[in-house]
Amino acid sequence: MDDIDRKILNEIQSGFPISPRPFLALGERIGIGEDAAMERVQRLKETGVIRRIGASMDSRKLGFSSTLCAARVPQDMIGRFIEEVNAYKGVTHNYLRNNDYNIWFTFIGPSRAHIENALKEISGKTGITEILDMPAVRMFKIKVNFEV
């Protein structure tokens, strides 16, 4: 990784250009051409330096509800449970934790009722009845950029 790659990473963490030609705009910001910017971002993705490029939206402002869930899942059921949870489009994160509640995931849906119904479906399909549903009472959004 060279200085140009570092500049790219610093730029796109919170300011990926929203334009018809985002790589042209990115290249102009850091002093390289559109093709070079595109090739470098692609290489950084292929090597795992960049995990994903995507929008981060305030789901509440879009009318959605969200919750943090935690479940107690026996070791022999973890794979099946995770597969079932991840089948729902509203699941944005799903983590294995070293805790009695060993599976934690976030769920966003069009309403609380939608989320509650989905959690009942997950319980019914997997037999895991203890899923904590912890909707956010107050939102704290911390912007984190890493200077590369």
C-alpha cells in the first residue's frame, strides 16, 4: 500500500463521492485519473483492505424500526440458527460472542410488529425460544474514521 492508497482510504471512509462518475471525482480529489482510482479501489477490495462500500443511513428517518437481539443457542445449533437469521433482509450484523447469549444480531424492519413477527418465525423455525429483543431507546451514532 502506497501513499495514494492511503489517501484513497482516508477519502472514502466518510466521503465517497455521490455522482454519476464517483471514481472520476475521487481521482480528482487525490490527484489521479478515474481509471487509476477505480483500479486501486478494486485491488484494495480484492486484498481485503476494503471490506465493503455502501451507504450508511438513519433508518429511523426513513420510517424504519431497529433492534439489537441476543440469543442463547446451543453449540450444535449455531450454524442452523445463524443461517435462519441471515435469511431475513433486515439483519444487518450477526456476531458470535463468548457469552451465555452467544449470538447477537441487529434487525431493521418497516415496523416493530414486523420485527416481532420475524423473531417469532425465527424461534418457531429453529426452536430457540430465548431471543432478547432490545429496541433502541436512544440513538448514539459515533462517527469513526481511521487516519491511514
